Amino acid sequence: MKSRNWLKGLGVTMIAATLILTGCGNGDAEKTDTKEQTKSVEEEGKEVKIESNEGKPQHEQLITVKLPPEADYLNDETLDMYEKDLKKFNNTTQLIIDNSITLLIGDYCYYNPTVNKLECSAVVVNGTNTTIKDINFEVNVKLKNQTDMTFIDNGMYSFIKNEVGEIKPNEGFPTGIAFLTDPSEKNGEDMIKINTNDVVIQLKNIDYTVIK
């Protein structure tokens, strides 16, 4: 009888110990979940700053391009330019900057001598591994084989969420960029077509906000 009571007591003790250990395990899991949730919340809304893309590694990447929400309010000429770049770049493999923002020059690229300005269509690509919004950057531009053209305006660009939406990884949206030149360098009234292969772009002072 004593041995049976001992076995019975041992069984009760083991059940109690199991319940205690199970409770501890659930507590640890809850703590881990809380830490992950806290980390996720901390990452959301985080502003990321990148000094420059110069010298950063690049890789080939399949990208998608979508028209931004602002496309609903654009004039026909600008919308046509956006749609042409969407057709050119959507679902194509492009060379993009690792974990940064890349600017791809589109088909439309002209020098306008009447306003002393280089005007090009472009696609902004999110090369990070997070969904982002509120993108800002400064653009430096140079033209190969155009030593007689000096740009006096680097160009600071801002793309807020209301205008371009949230940008997923390896996703881009069409836009337009323009750069002023010295007014004494080019004369005439006719638009001058620029070979996009001659356009050298460098982004700096990049910042954006992480969504998730």
C-alpha cells in the first residue's frame, strides 16, 4: 500500500511540475512575441538616411513599375510620358543600387534651350528590403561627351506618400526630373534630344521612412 501511495504521490508531483514548466514556456514565448512586436513597431516609422550612392555595389534585379496615385491628376502629356516609362521598365531586369534608391532615366530626355534646362523622364526604384514612403534625395547629373554644358542646379526631389503611395521592395514609379544649365552655353529654340546612355546620375542626401 505504501508503494502505491508513493507512486500516486509521484504522479501528482510530476503533473504539477509539468504544469509549472508549461507555464514558464508560455511566458517565455509571450516575452519573445512581445519583443518581436516591439522591434517591428520600432522599425515602422524609422527614418533612414543615406549620404550617397557613390561607390555602392549594384546588382541586377527584376523590378515592377506602377503608376503613382498622382497620375489621376496629371495632364495628358505627362501621363503619356509616365506610361511609356512604365511600359519600358515594368517586369524588366535592371541594374540597381544595393539597399538604396535607384533612379533610372527614361526614354524622354531633352535639352530645352529656351529655358536652359535638361528635362528627362525617370523611374524611382526602391532597392531596399522594406516597404517605404516619403522619399527624398538630391540628384547630381553629368553628360558624357558634353563638356560645354555645366549644370548649376543639382535638384532636390521629394515624393510624399499622398503623391506616389507606398513603395514595396524592387518596385518603382515614373516621374520627371529637370536640371538648369548656364544660359550662355546653348542657344536656339529647338529641343535637343539627349542620348540617355550619356546621362550619368548620382544620388546623395537620400532619406525615406520605413513602413514595414
